[in-house]
Amino acid sequence: MAERVGVNRILLWSGLALAAALLSIRQIAGHAAPAIPLPPDVAALDGVILYHSVLPRIAVALVAGAALGLSGLLLQRVLRNPLAEPSTLGVSAGAQLALTLGMLYAPALMDHAREGMALAGGLAAVGLILAMTWRRGLEPVAVVLAGMMVALTATMGSAALILANGEYLFSIFLWGGGALAQQSWGPTLTIALRLLIGAGAAFLLMRPLAILGLDDASARSLGVALNATRFGVIGVAVWLAASVTAEVGVIGFVGLAAPALAHLSGARTQGQRLVAAPLIGALLLWLTDGLVQLLAGVDGERVPTGAATALLGGPLLLWLLPRLRMFEWPSLNSRPAPSRRSPHPYRLIALFAVLGAVAVGLALTVGTGPGGWTLSTGPLLDTLLGWRGPRVAVAAAAGAMLAAAGMLLQRVTANPLASPEILGVGTGAGVGLTAALFLVTAPGFGVQLAASAAGAVLTLAAMLALSLRAGFGPERLLLAGIAMSALCSAVLTAVIATGSPQAFALLRWLSGSTNEAGPGDAWFCIGVAMLLLATLPLTAKWLEILPLGDVTARAVGLPVRRCRVLLVLLAGLLTAAAALFVGPLSFIGLIAPHLARLAGLGRPLQQGIGAVLIGAGLMVVSDWLARTVAFPYQLPLGLFAALLAGPYLVWLLGRSEARSR
Amino acid sequence: MTGRATITRRRVLGLAAGSALLPRLGRAESGRRVAAIDWAGLETALALGIVPVAATELIQFRKTVVEPEVPDSVIDLGLRGSPNYEALTLAEPDLILTSNYYEGQRASLERVADTLSLPIYRPGVPPYRLAAEAALTLGRALDREAEARAVVAGAGAEIARLGESLSGAVRRPVLAINFGDARHVRAFGDDSMFGAVLQRLGLRNAWASQSSYSAAAPLGIEALARMPDAIAIVVPPLPSDVVRGLDDSALWQALPMVREKRVSVIEPVNHFGGLPAALRFARLVTAALLRPESVRHG
């Protein structure tokens, strides 16, 4: 039985390799033996193209795929985390931010130190993530969450830099999509050299690596210099990924999928995996690039290869998730201690309301103009209120809805790290919006809202279906959310890379802007927020009981499953309505409920009201910063929201472990 | 009309905004204050002798469009994609020039003043004629019909004259490209302004299909090998790392147009411009083609 399965898998991989080889032969044949006889100088040029473009492209796909496969394997092994890979750990996004900075501010440096810049960016991202999660013992879910946070913030930072400089850097788009076209053997040789060194290092570290797969105590008792080995391996993996990023751009999912597929294909021992993962990575990228070229028209490739791998890899990851044995998967014991409950919760709520009102007042009256900072009053204020009023209203309503959605999801899943952003609900809404933009010519507001709500609710439903198979465990839910979010982002990346008018609309939406908000939007947004938030008090009892666990909930007669479905539906609607206006990437939904709880609002209803006020206030402040910092150029709202929320997440991740350890 | 009241209110606003001297230059003879969201509209208005009160992305405009020159009095409105409506309101325009690219913003713009959409770039439509129409439309809207007719006729005559100076001198097809990075180019086809100008100059565009202008990776430079006898006109921006990459690229160096020094880099010109950009491109291309020995690149 096992024998036959093994043979089948070998047949499968051979078949895929054969397909990739045929695609390559087709490309080579087009140049080696042209259909019509050509004049000699053109024929000579064909040789040059074959030697300097076609062959290096095949080679670079192979070595880059192998390097990413090896990098992913090393990271997964050393972090004991099946979801670790260069893109989930923010290596690619960090490298991208560093390269964007270099291109804008130190072009001379970029001439010589491109790889160095990318490596510095990648190492900084990984360093930040490790520092954030160190005290949690590098727990997988925490690492992936921190990675996602860092990656998103870095991506937003790159977008903000591009926008603030008024440069629509073509090459950054290109490079962000990972394009494999080649004109010389340089990149191939660079990556191949790194791959050889990396493979050599991995071979030498084989024994310590195997031991690192055990828990820390066992590893230490076997005499491994734990941290030195760990950092060494991480360094090698980051170097491999950063050099691929510097040479050909961001290529997602190969690093994630290759080791997982190696495992599923029966590579059990460390040595087998060290061989199989790079081979499978090389094959995946080779095949993807062949398909991209096959589908390209005369006027060029429509999808960059880097985005295409993500499109193939996302569904693969979702399919893998229920099948992956989470090796020594630690339980999320990070539920924060019930913090001190305030004896006067309603005084606290009043305080938050006052602070929110101050934020609103600030955003309405203070701004920058042609003459610098101004406090507007009188007739000028009347004029400006026509613009600032709707913006502030939309920001406040969206912040409130995201905060409420975050509170719901955290309570329903009994998972302190759940939030609409992390569960992929916001990006799901984005995919719905994309569908509307492409399927309907000039979709009206109602259509956009319906499509984005459908996207959000479907995303949540898909995740529920996935995670219910393995029970509604907090870890699986988070991972399903992360996978879904990555898949949706890949769809958005592929669409944005087409450069169509819809793509620019999406790019603007992704960065989150309230700039176009008019009075109609404002009333609508406030109306939806009021309507949905009004249902919160009705759910208070469920929210009190559900976190106690299914058994308790059933014992007191709560229809558990129906409650969850209704709550998740409510959270999906709240997120979709908010994301339509402020984009998917804010993290307000994650932190507002936490801030409310930490302030001493423990009961669901009090926490909900507090979170709503805090979320509204934070979003108003973010919007005000986006509007004023680089006047008259406007920056992405999501950037400031993430920057306000990021430090708090770092603190949260560090803090809760200090106690539970 | 309410001219007097507007002026007093504007002065109040101007004082309050800390700029007591809000420019009056934008006042065309017709008495209209114009703001431009679209760059082609800005160029065309300037060509008609109208100085707008406000326009978008002026830092980038002065760098990449160069002419016509934008006077300092024009207020910068920020990004074209998300113009600063507060600054726009304070500039008090009574006509806003946009285009079909900014349909999503029309509702907001109309809260400030009337808009005039001047579409020049539509998929599959040669833009030169639309640019001329845009100039005439703008002339009618601003009581500058005579100037508009003169600008259109002048541009046509100038391009025809430039074409004559080229006739016989250039037999090869001409290719207008822009580098994305050292490995990718965008080619300007017949539906682009540059393609249309090449046609009017009596030149053959080596890129036969439509423009491959998008944010994605449209063409690897190996595609240039399919046009061995073409002359390439490189339109900036041309970042320094692209130049370095091309120097190292064996394929680029092996291209016949590079080996035989048939590649010219011209000065910056608006890729999505109006008549002034078309005329500027025509002048730059003619000068490049008539230069005795074209430089390699840079």
C-alpha cells in the first residue's frame, strides 16, 4: 500500500517535471529552429536571445525555486512552524521596503549594494519578528501573526513612500510581482552560488537541525548551542530569500509549499527533506513560469510569475491545512489574564467618549493649508467642514464597526488574536469588490457594498467550513484566516499588476482613503454603523457565555452553533461595510477591544461600547494624520492605523507570555 | 453675477488661510478661475494663455512634463488620484478640468465647481484628434476660441513642417519606448500620443499593436530583437540603475539597434499629454533623428 502511494507520488512529480520540460523545449525550439528562414544577422540574434534570455530564464526559475524551497524548509524547521517562509516572515516585504527607500533616497547606493539593501531589509523584518515573539518561545501562531503585521506595515510603508513622492514607480510594481525575464546569466549565477553555500551549510547543520525540531529542553540536553545554531540557520535562510528578492522580486508560496509538499510526498527524514524541498521548489517555479509564458500574448505577459505562484499556492495551502500534522503545536495559552475590572465602568466609557470627541474636534478644526498649520474658525471652518465632516464621520463609523467586529470575533473564537484583519475578512471584502469592478461596468455604491459584503461573509463561511472539520480550535481558525488572507491578497496583487483602471481603483482602496467621502457616504456609513451596532446589546449574553467553552454553553441551554453563525455573520457585515471605506489593513479591529479590556471594561457590553469609542477615535486620528502630514499630498490611512496599532501588538505579544511561561 | 460678493469672501478665506495674496492670475479674460486635475488639461489651458489657479502634482509635472512652464502662483493640489479638496476649495475655482480617468472623483469635484471633462486617451482611439478637440472645447468654454483654433492650427503646421524636414532622411521604422527596469519596456503603439505623432511626422511606427502601457511587465527587452532595423526613441524617466543594468546586459548590447547606435534618449515629455506634449514630442524626435550620430543611451 505505502509502496504504491510512493510510486504514485513519484509518477505525479515526474509528470509535472515532464510538463515543465515540454514548456521549456517549446520556448527553446522557437528560437533554435525558427519556422521561416531568417537573414543571417537576425538568426545570430536569435542565438543571443536563446543564450542570454531563454536559457537563463529557465535556469533562474530553477535556482530561485530551489533557494526558496530550501529557505522555507530551514525556517520551518528551526522555528518548528509549518507556516514559516520568507513571505509570512516579512523577509520579502522588508526587502521591498529597503529597496524602495534605496531607489528613492540613495539611488547611487542602489547601483552597488542592491543585494545588501535587500538583505538588510529582510534581516530587519525577521529580527523585529523574533524580538516580538522571543518571550513567547517563538510560538508558531505568534510568529506568523507578527510576521503578517510586519509584512503589511512594510508594504504600506512602501506604498506610502511611492505615493508621497508622486512617483508611480513602474519598476517597483514589476518587481513587487516577481518577474523572471532575464538578459544575462548574472542573476542565475548569483542565486546559484548562494544556493550552493546554503545547501552546504544545511548539510553541515543537519544534526543540530534535527535536534532543533525537538523542544528546547531536549535540544539543550543534547548539547546543541541552541541560540547560535538557530540564528545561524535563520541567517542562511534569510540570505537565500533576500538574494532571490533582490534579483527577481517577490515570489510567494514556493517557500511555504515546497517543504509541505515534500513532507506529503513521503520525505520523512531530515536528509530526504533537504533534497526534496529544493527540488520541488525548483519544479514549482519552473512549471509556473512556463505556464505564464505559455499564456502570454504577443504584447507581453499579463500576470507576473511571482503573483501566479501565489495564485497556485493559496488554494494549495488551504487544502493542506486540515492535512498538516502540526508538529508539537503548542496550544494558544495566551488568553490574557482577566485584567482588573474597573469599579466604575461607565465613568471610563464617558472618558473614552470625551477623548473621542476631542479627536473629532481636532480633526475638524486643525489642518494644514498653503500657509502651514491652521486652526480654522468662522466662515473658513464652514467651508472646510463640508470636506472634513464627511471624512471624520466615515472614519469614526468605520473605526467603530471594525472595533465591534474585532470584539465579536475575539469573544466567539475565545482567541485574543482574532480580528477582521487577521482572519482575512477585509481582504475577502476586497476580492468581492474586485469582482464587482470587473463584472459590472461602473458599479454603483450599492453594488460595491453588496459585493464586498458577499466577499467578507463568504470568506468567513469558507474559514468556518474549513476549521469545523477539525473542530473550532483557535489555532486552526487563525491559520485558515491567514491562508485565506494570503490567497485574497494574491488575487488582488495579480489584478493590480494588470495596471487597468480597475487596478488603480483597487490600489487606492487597498491603501485606504476617505478622501472621496461625501455627505451621502457619511450618512450611509453612520446609518449602517448605528443599525449593526444596535444589535450588539442583544448578543451580550452569548458573548458572556461562549468563551467559557462549548460544554458550558450547551449546559446552560445556548444553541451554540446558531449563535456562532449569527455572530460571525454580524462580524462579516461590520467588516465589509467598514472596509469599503477605509480599506482592509488597519488593525484597529485587533487593538481596540484589547485597549478597552485593559482599561478595565470586562463585561461584553461595556467592552463593546469602550472598543467602539476607542476604534472610532483611533481611526479619526489616523485619518487626520494621513491628511495633514504631507499636505497637500495625502498618505494611506491604513499606514497610520497600522503604525498606531503596531507597537501595541508588539507589547501585547511580549506581555502575555511573560505570565504564562 | 455675484462677482463682488465672491471677491470679499475669497479675501476673507485667503487671509484666514494665511495667504493674503491668493493669486488673481487664474482669472482669464472671461473672468473664470480654472483648476486642472488632469495634466493634459493643465498643459492645454496654459497653451491657450490661461494660468490655472490650482493644479495637481506640480512637483512631478515640472520634472517630467517641463513645458509649458507652470507659474509659481499655481497652487499644488496634491496627488491626481486623491486631490486635496480642501486646497481646491480654498483656491475657489469656477471650472475644473478633468478627464475620463477621473470619473470616480467627479461627484466630489462638482461639489466645488463645474467640471469639464476633456477625454484624450480612450482604448483604440488615436489621441491626436481628441487632443485637438479638447483644445477647441476648452477654448469655447473659456471664450478663447480664436486662441484655441490658432493653437490647433499651429501645432498641425509645426508637426507637418518637422515631418517635411525628416522626409527622405529617415527610412527606417521608429520605435518609442520607455524603460520599466533594465529588463522590461513599454512600447507606444498607434493608440498612444507618441504613436500618433510618429504617424503625422510621416514615420512608420515599428510597434504595430496597441500600446502596452500599464503598471505590469509588458515586454521583455528581447521583444526588441523582433525589430532589427528599427530606430529606438527612449522616453524618460530613465533611472540610473536601468542604465547600469543595460550596460551589463549582453542581450541589450547584441541588439542591432544598440550595436549600430540607433538608440536615442530624448528629454522628458508627458506620456499622457495634450497638444503641447504632442508638439514637444515631435520636436524632440525630429531633433534626435536628425542628429548626425545618435548616442548609445544616456
